[in-house]
Amino acid sequence: MCRTVDLRHAVLAKNDGLAASLRADLAGRGVTAVNLMSSPGSGKTALLERVLTRAGERHLAAAALTADLATENDARRLARSGAPVQQVLTGGLCHLECEQVRAHLTDWLPAGVRALFIENVGNLVCPASYDLGESLRVVLMSVTEGEDKPVKYPTAFGLAHLVVLTKTDLADAVEFDFPAFTAHVEQVNPGVEIVHSSARTGEGVEPLLDRVLATCSGVTPHQPVLAAQHLAHHAHDHGPGGHDPGGHDHGGPDADGHHAPARGAHDHDSPGTHGHTPDEAEADGLTRTLNAPAAPGRVTDPSHQG
């Protein structure tokens, strides 16, 4: 008798278990992990350098893991802040997985660190499906990328705890439409806060750090409504424990009440190679429980609300 085993789902299930374990371990050590995701060139490394520098000035012990396919350029840049930094080289893989994060934390993360920033690989598709054991998920995009980026990548933006708009000093030059951007974010993630930032001027550094500190202090971050709707939709369609004809495994809550990433038909047989199109991958995402009602939409700089 032959039995078919989907190894892809087994790999993802393993990641979920590691993420739940890592999140519990970090919480026990008083560490809050922050997962930073964006497209390449959004300016997240430059902004993170400013945030790490300011964290030191505010006596917040912070460290950073930064991931790239190749080179240690970002680690060298971030190290200028004075914070402990580790480079993760993925060897062609287009996203971080929890096992890589855990391996780099072993025997490295200094005692007393309260905030661990994980700078993910520049990509808004695949990283959205992988739980890294974070407590705060931040998605960044620059004004040069276009106002409709959130609706083009609804999983990444729709399941973020916080959205950061970067390079706002270039907004006038590219004729960025702030009201349209805000509306698109609200469309995919009602109530999520938008922080406007510029690594050049320092705008947004304090608000972003404040949100990280709040999470470190136990304040529950914004919980995306999309996650609850996603879970409710499938519970209604398939019933408790029902079969999902789309082949997705939506997991369940871990010991900390977080939900594991929703899974689609990913194929990671070789580094950087996926058995899906970007549109198919975009159907995947991180589902989380709705622990608190979503707050009204907020933008840190009212002058940009149009």
C-alpha cells in the first residue's frame, strides 16, 4: 500500500514548532523579537541603524540579525550603531526560516538584550509565510514604490502589526499620494498604525522605537482583523477540523496564543526556488488570533493624512 506524504507541509510544520519554542524561550529571557520585512531598497537597513543608535541613547539594550543572500555589507553598517549584530547568509534562499534564526542566536545573543531586530531578506512574498518567533511584525515600504503596494501584497501588509512608510523626504519629488496609500493600507489591514519615517531626517525613529518598547513592556500590538476573518472563513466553510480543498494547513495556536503561519503549496526543494507563482505565494500568510479589538487607524504625522 502506497501513501503520499507532502514533505513541503512537513517542513513548514517544523518551522511552526521551532517558532513557538523560540518565542517562549525569548519571552523567558525577557527578549522581544521584531521581524522587519520589506522589498529590496526600501531603506530598512538605514532606518534600523538609526533606530539601534537611538535605542542605545535611550538605554534600551538591543541587538540585530540581518539577512541577505550574500555579503556582510548590512551587518557592517548596522554595527556602526554600537549594537551587537550578526549577519545571516541564506545562500540564495529568498526568506528567513526559524531554524536559521535560532542557530544564529545560539551562544551569541548577549545577556540583558530586550529587543532583537530581525532584518528579513528583501522580499514581500515568501517571508510573509514564515513565523520567526517574533512578537512584533513590521512591514516597511518607501514612497518610491507606489501608493498601491499594500493592495499588491495584501498578505504582507494585511497581517502586519505595524506599517512603516520610509523615505518620506522624497515624497514631493515622486508626488507620493499619502491619502491613497493610507486608504490602501486600511483596505487590507483596518486599524493598523502607519509610522512615517526618513533615515535621512530622523523622522519616525522615536515613534518606531516607542512601539517596540511598548511591546517589550507587554503591551499587545495591533491584531490584524484579516487574520480573524481568514480563520473564521475557513472554519465556516470546512467546519471544525474540516478538510481544506485548497491544500492549506492553517495550523493552530501555540503555547503563547499565536497562530502558526497559514500554509500554501510551497516548494523549497532548492534554495531560492519555489514551486509557485508570486500570486499563489501571496495567498499564504501569517494568521494570528485576534486578542483585542483593532484600534482606529492612526498615522503618526497628521500633516501627511491629506
